[in-house]
Amino acid sequence: MSQPSSTPAADAADAAASAAPPADQQAQAGYRTVGDYRAEKPVMRARNVDVFYGENHAIQSVSLDIGLNEVIALIGPSGCGKSTFLRCLNRMNDTIESARVTGDITLYDEDIYAKQMDVVMLRARVGMVFQKPNPFPKSVYDNVAYGPRIHGLARDRAELDKIVQTSLERAGLWSEVKDRLEEPGTGLSGGQQQRLCIARTIAVSPEVILMDEPCSALDPIATARIEDLIDELKRQYAIVIVTHSMQQAARVSQRTAYFHLGKLIEVGDTDEIFTNPRHKLTEDYITGRFG
Amino acid sequence: MTDGRAMSTRDRVGARLGRRHRNEVAFRLLGLAATLVGLVFLAVFFFTLVVNGVPAFQQTRILLDVELAADTIDPDGERDPETLRTASYQSLVRDALDERFPNVTSRGERRALYSLMSAGAGLELRDIVTSNPELIGQTLSLWLLADDDVDMAVKGNVRRDLPESARQLTDRQIEWIEALEADGRVDLKFNRFFFTSGDSRDPELAGIWSATVGSFFMLLVTLVISFPLGVATAMYLEEFAPRNRWTDMIEVNINNLAAVPSIVFGLLGLALFINLFGLPRSAPLVGGLVLSLMTLPVIIIASRAALTAVPPSIREAALGVGASKMQMVFHHVLPLAMPGMLTGTIIGMARALGESAPLLMIGMVAFIVDVPESPLDPSTALPVQVFLWADSPERAFVERTSAAILVLLAFLLLMNLAAILLRKRFERRY
């Protein structure tokens, strides 16, 4: 995080291009995000994102960058829209018929809601790990190999074997399952299943990994392993994690965004947010006054 | 909390506890009683069927010394297959009877004597001779098929002490049977005609094979049409179709179709397939089409239920790694829903197998002797055969009706067993 950002000129242009409109839009929504929502090495940028479920305005004018080599934690009370925002980033909200998304979300300057953007392609580049471990009812091997298979990432069996092995190694699961590759993935323990799901996600070599409360169904030991893994993975990926545990956010993330009732209240370096929150709501949440 | 309040809770709960327990016991007993009554009915049903039906699996045969006389079978001695096939074998049977009862001379008495044997006896002789012509000229001791009235008397289904006017057999005929029984020449043997032949006017020659084949062709047509159509419809409605007023209406209509009385489908089949499209009457093809109409809603409803039962987490997982919607459905949802779909299909097919009313409407109630060779040949079906036999006056058809029901039930049990095994085998894979 100490690395100096790009040239001042580019920074200024960026600020002019993206910082101004949110202010106007947010004025309409009646609030202003505290802190800088921009990242040093942005991979995805969300600008003025609104999400509606039918009449329900679930997210109001949220702007946020997802940066490379960092973990950004989305925190906030239940129903604050953090998961909804996460699911906008790989268009999983498309599967909900009443959901409507407005605003701009780009992945390396490509508009992901543009007509020419194929969701299949998008989801291969923006992988997702879900709250409940959800391995396919297939073998461990087939779980990891599924993504590479459907996207045609391996030319032959040997290459596929290699992808499966590296993915499982990176997910810290290889030593535990290397003799059980043909056994069903659903037979593993909860923590192993979640690491299997992470391996399945990274087998496609995505650019961004979205994690929706990945540890909420796990015990503390399994949680610790996943957190170590997230720390490991950020060297290569941009990671967004939704969490209910503030300790977890403090442990794994470099930046934290605090959501409240569909609004992005405050965003900033994790250390800053947890030691010196600037907004009253953030402070109340972090000190445990509600949540 | 004060002591007084704690006591009062205890007392108030305690006061009602006795009644709650009594209600529980009473309800459990009521449930048990209902189950027992159901079981008793089932037991009575099976008991009467088995008692009535099982004797039909055996048939009375009489041991006769038949001389395969060359001058009757093949007078010119050329062993021409056509001559061998058309010879009067029944007269050989008659000669054997004359041999056994030489003092029966008058025309009427001899007629009565000959009627102890079935016309099937001659057919059996013909089969023996045509498959093995060297036997001509020899005298063989053969267990030959007896007439159905003899069969009834031997099995004790018709009491021999009834007044002569109240039974089919005359006193003389009973005497002959008893003489043969005294010689040990009357016995019950396995009834192969029942399983290998079609319908017949003679109960001892009537069998369920043509009805079974007809039912098989019909179910085949039903399966080929309704399974792919049903699964595809369910998949489209559940996974791909938008939710709007049209799909709601389609759904309501499908649910209603499942409740339409089957005879209505029979009328529809008569009007549509036979009158409009000109398909042949009495054909399993038309029967299968009609039963498809009936089975389709059942399969659609079961398949949709199976699809909804696949947890959303699996769908999300597939979409999350970038599977397209079709890949999600075909790689993950369909395999998990398949056991449920197959179970629904088998149960639908079992219902179709037991259906008779719509088949009456499309003419599958005809008297069919020949075994159908294709779904276009006229045919009956098992339940219709039961209906036809139940309607026949001959006493021997009573036990055949029960026996045919037993066979039908055996098929239904097998199908339901297959459904249960499928469900057990693939249960909870996710």
C-alpha cells in the first residue's frame, strides 16, 4: 500500500473523470461517501451504481474501486446491500428477474453491463466463492476441472491435471486430497469444501475473486486457514470479501467499505477505518452499538 | 421472579398435561386403527385374487395312448409338410378315447365323450408330429389338454353332486372322468397356453400373451412420446421460460389436465387420431398416443418438482465459474433432477399400464387372437383383457380374470419397485 501511485497528471484526470459525477448523483441520493473510494491499481471500477429489486432501492449511488493485490472488505449490518453490490460485480444479479442495475461498472475499462459483454466471459474473469460451501456433487477432480473444461483452458488431460493440481495447491488443499481426487467433493469437511470451491474458482485463472461471507459456515480453525489463503491469493488477484466479522475484515483486508441501508457510508484503509472512523454510523457499527 | 409465579406456571401446565397426553395417545391409536383397516382391505383383496387366480396357472390334462396312425396323418406317405399340417389330429384324439372307452357306441354318447378333450389337444398333437415326423406310426402316451368344463370339475370349482341340469357335464361324463382319475390318468399340469397364446373362445386355450405384447407396444409408444416431451416441457417452463401471464396459464392448464378423467382422453383420441388422422382402430399406436396425453401432465409435474428440488447453490456454483445457462442445466441441474423425473415417469407409466377406459373408446376392446407384431396391428391390453374375460359367461374365465389381474399387478409392482430403487440409489447426492 505504500507504493506511490501513478503520475499526478493521470491521477488528476482520473479524479476529474470519475470523482465529479458521483458527487452530483450522491447529492440526489442525499448523502456523500466519506473517504476515497479509489484504489491505487484499479481492476474494477463501480460508479454511481444503483440496484433495484422491483420497487425496493437496494443500493443507492455507490462508487467503489477494486484494486489489484489488495483485499477489500465490505462490511455493514444485515440487509445493507453489501452482498447485492458484490453480486453486481459478476452480474449474478441477472439471475434475479426483478433486479435492475444502473450506473457503470467496468473491468479494465470494459463496461460489464454493456451489450457486447458476455456474462459467461465476465464470470470466467470475475470468479465467486459463496457463503455456503457448494461443491458440485462430483469428484474432487471434476469440481476443479469443471471451469477449465467448459472454457477449454486445457489442451489435453495432462494440462488439465496440471491445472487441477496447481489450483488445489494454491487453495492449500492438495496435500489433503491428492489421494482422494476421485471421491465426491461433497464428502469433504466444511472447511475443505470451501477451499475446494476456492480451488474451483482459481482454476479458471480469474482476475477478480468475489467472496460472499466465505467463512460464515466454518469453524474457527477452518476460518483461519481460509484467511491465510486469502492473504496468499491477494499477491495475484484483486479480492472482494463480504464479511459479518469485523475481526476478519481487520485481519484480511487492506481497504474496508462500510455499507448502511444501501449507501456506501465510508471507505478507506482498513487501519484507518477501524482505529479512526470518520463517520458516526461507521463508528457506531465498529464499536458494536448495532450490527 | 417470585416463588408464587413459578408455582403457578408449574400448576397450570400440570393441570393440562394429563389431557395433552391422552389426546396424543388417542390420536396415535386412531392412526394405527386406520392403517390396520387399510391393511385388512389390502389383505382381503390379495387373498381373494390369489385364491381365485392361482389355479388358472395349472390346467387339467388327461393321459391318453394316442396312435399316430399313418393312414390318418399322411395317407400317401410323402411326409409333405402341408399334408402333415392340415391332417385331422383331433380324430386321433377321438380314436384314443374310443380305445379307452370301447363300450361307448351311440352317436350322442360318443359326442359327449369326445367333448371331454379340448380342441387344443389336436393342435398339440399337430405340433408334436410336424416337428418330429418320424413319430408317425408309433403309439405315444401323452398328457393332452382337457376341456374347460372337465378342468372346472377336476379343480372342484363346479361341484359334481349338483343336479345334472345345474352343471355343464352330464352324469356319464362325470363317470368317465372318475374312471380316468381312478387310472391316475387325470392330472393338473402347468398351463402354458395362459402365458403363450392370445384370447380364445375356449377358456383352456385363452392366454394373456397378445394382451401383454399389446400393452408393451402401447407403453413403448407412451414412453417414447411422453418422456422426452414431458422433460423438455418441464425444463423449459422451470429453467428458461419467463414468468408471465402466459406461462402461469400454461401451468394452470397442465395441472388441470392431470385431473381430467381418462375416458375423456379416450374420446379425444377417437376424434383426433382415428377420425381426423385416420390411424387404425384397435392399434397400440393409437392407445399409446392416448395414454401419452394422459401421462404427459403427470411427467411434467413430477419433472418440475424434481427440477425445483435441485438446490440454488448448485446453480450459483455453476454460473459462478462461468457456465452458460444451458451448461448449468445440462451439466448440473438435469443429472440431479433425473432420478426424480424417472420416478415420476415410471409412476405415470404404471398408471398408463393399468388404464382401460380410454382404450375402450378407441376400439382396443376387440376379440384379438393373434399376437400383434407391430404397434399398428390390432391388439388388446392387459386391463382390457381382464375386462373382456370378466364379462365372459364360461366358468373357467373367472379364474383367468383373477390370474390376469395377478399378472398385471406383478407388472405394476415391478415398475413401482424400479421407481423406489431408482430413488434409493440416487437419493441425496447433494
